[in-house]
Amino acid sequence: MRVAKRRRPADVSTHAPAIALGAALAVVAVALGALLGFAGPLIAVAALLALAAALWALTSLEVGLWGTIAIITLLPFAALPVKIVFTPTFLDLALGAVFFVYAMQWMIGRRRRLVLTLAHGPLTVFIALAVFSFVAGKPNGPLTSNLLRQFAELLLNMALTFVVVDWVDSWDKLARVARVILLGGTGAAALGIGLYFLPESGAERALSALRVIGYPSGGVLRYLEDNPALAQRAISTSVDPNFLGGLLAMVGGLLAPQLLSRRPLLGARWLTYLAFTSVLACVVLTFSRGAMAALALAALGVALLRYRTMIWVIVLAAVVILVLPATSGYVVRFIEGFRGQDLATQMRLGEYKDALILIQRYPFLGVGFAGTPEIDIYLGVSNAYFLIAEQMGLVGLAAFLLVMLVVLGWGFQSRRAVYAASTADAGVDATALWLGAHAGLSAALAVGVVDHYFFTLSFQPAGTLFWMFAGMALAATRLARAQQR
């Protein structure tokens, strides 16, 4: 007689993955339903897209950098429609993903040695001085969650230079990052031109629709001297025309050597010329004189260092701007600025005078980032170098200038190695990449004479792009020297 065997109960552990998946789907469904019910479909879709982008960025450090660049150029001030102590921006999420992936690579052993350059020492000192000034200046103003977030973003921006230099170990990687910057910058320029020529009511509605992701609504368009009776200024999705002009000046500096490169990053040469024309036209429409002068200086540097033919491109662009009737007002405004006759220039000169008073009272370490200890002085000036001196004193300004001097000086000293690398490498024009990174960085430094966007806490995207360009310039120089050895 056969005895039937009793069936053993199924092991719960074998169904654990299915149970976990089901629980996760249930949580997502409930969260999505709540989001749709309380916030509406538009905000729900925006939140899902942001989550999908963040998860995609977590798959690769390079993808994270691409996402960071896309946000800086196309949606620099977008934020999640939720508040967690503070409102996270899209750029916060992208940068967080980049640093998370980078840290994981160290933890799992994929990275075992940090790549260093001559600029790493001065940059570390500059970061330490920024932290010291922030702590020392804490009594000068309220320590809000927003201030803490903005200062943390400043530190992440500067630390991004280390990540870029360590990650870029080939010309192909540097070329891919530069290509994304060119595409994003050209897209921002095209969007700015398109919105500029739309009827004002249509452009206002289109930009106000971004209010669901943290953008202002109503009164979005900008005019000369904030006077609607004067000319409109192009802003794209950058909120401020001067910020857009500075961003495009950096993109134009990176793009300028590609006009004469043997292997343009955008492929067809006509596409490269079209992109540069779009960037130049949008810079003109921003009426940002500082950005226009910075782009001209960057292109002139490219011409003097390598591509002499670029001088004719500069001359042609200058003649077109001087001759066209549509740009006559722009030329007049440029002349008024040099003479100090317009309101904007006079206000800047007043700010410079007030900044010098603050720096004279607190010359060494500045007053920090929270505020000022005296009511007759204020923190803020339309000059990046004065702003650094206000916040971190002349010691901090000297440290920053030393960092930039090392980046640009080391690059200039290595130019022959770069030219040799360009000749030896058959896939990428190393000279154009190296020149473009340094030209874009130089354009930002030139803009800093009349604006502060690349160094102020409230304009994180500008600072992120600035320190990314510094990392790209250092990486290009390091690659050329390593290839020479």
C-alpha cells in the first residue's frame, strides 16, 4: 500500500520578488492617483518625466552629465512642484544623480585613483575659504534653508570640476560632452529667437505655462531698462536676458573653433555655421552688451592662438551688426554704455562704488554669504570679482584668480602638445576642443566684469556651467600632455 506524500508548503522566499514588485506597483499607483487628484494631470506628467529623467541619469555618469547640460540650457530654473524642506530643482536632481553615481563607482572599486592637475590644489583652497567665509559670516544674516541649499549648490558646482577632470579620460568623452553643450545652447538660442518674434501675448502665455515647474507667471517678458515702451529683450527659458546672453557667450566660445575645424562636432559644416549664427543672433537680441563683448573677445582669442581666418569672421559679423538697420539701436546702446550715458551703466557704476566701500571695511575675509553687519552697506554688485571680494574678501578673490590663472596658464603652456595631439588623433579635432573649452571659460570671465550670474548663489545653473567648462579645459590640457608623454 502506497502512502501519499504530503506536499510541502511553498517557500515564501521564492515569491519574494513578485511580492516586492506588486507592493512597489501598488505604492506607485497610489502615489500617482494622489498626485493626479491633488495637483492635476499637467503637474503629474511633469513629476513623472522628472522621475524618469533622474532614474535614467542613475544608469551612467555620462547620462547624468548630459541631463545636467540639457537642464542648464533648456530649463535652468525648473523645479519640482513639491516642497521637502526646500523645493528641489531639476538641476539639483541631475547633479545629485551625477555625484551619486560617481560615489558608487568609488565604492564598488571602479575608481581607485583620483586624477589630479595643477589647478586642484588652488581650487581646494578656494573651496575651503568659501566654507570659512560662510561660517564666519553666519551672524550677518538669517540662516535659512534656502541659503543653505544655495551654498551647498555652490560647493557642488565647484566640486563638479574634480568629477569632470577625473571622468574625462579620452578625447571621445570630451567631444560627446561638448557636443551636448552645443546642441543645448543652440536649442536655447533658437527658442529665444522664436519667442522674441512671436506676438508678445503669445510669448507671454507660452512662458507663463512653465509656472507648473517653478517659473514665474505674468510679466515674464523683459524690456530695456524694464520699460515696455523700449525694445524687448530675448530671454528664451532663462528668465533673465543677461543670464541668457552670458550662457550663449560661453556656448559661442566653444562653437567658434568648430567653424574652422577639420572635423566639426556637429558633423556638417553648414550646420555648424547655422548654429553659430543662431547663437550670435540671440546674443544680439538679448541686448546684453557684456555678453556680446565677451563672445567677441573669445572669438578673437581663438583667432590669435590658432585659426587666423577667424579674424575675417569677426570682421564680417561686426560689419553686419553695424550696417543692418535692425541693429542700429543696438549699436547706439553699445556706444551709450561705453560713455556711461544710459541708466543701466549708471546704476552699475553706483554699485561698484558701494561695493568698494564694503570691501574697504572688510578687506581680508569679506562678510560671508548671509548678509552685511552694517545697515548702510549691502551685499550684491553687478561684477563677479567685486562680489567674490565682498563675500570672501581679497584673500578669496586672490584664490579664485589663482585658480583661473593656473587653468588658463597651464593650458597656454601646453598648446604645442595640444596641436600635436590633434595631428595624431584621427577621430577628434583636439585643438578645436581645447580652444573651445578655454574660449568659453574666458567668455564667462569677461562677462564677470559687468555681471555676476556665474558667481552668485541665486543663479546656480550659470555656476554649474562655469565650473564644468573649467573641468573641460583642464581635462583637455591633461589629455594632450598625457598623449605627448
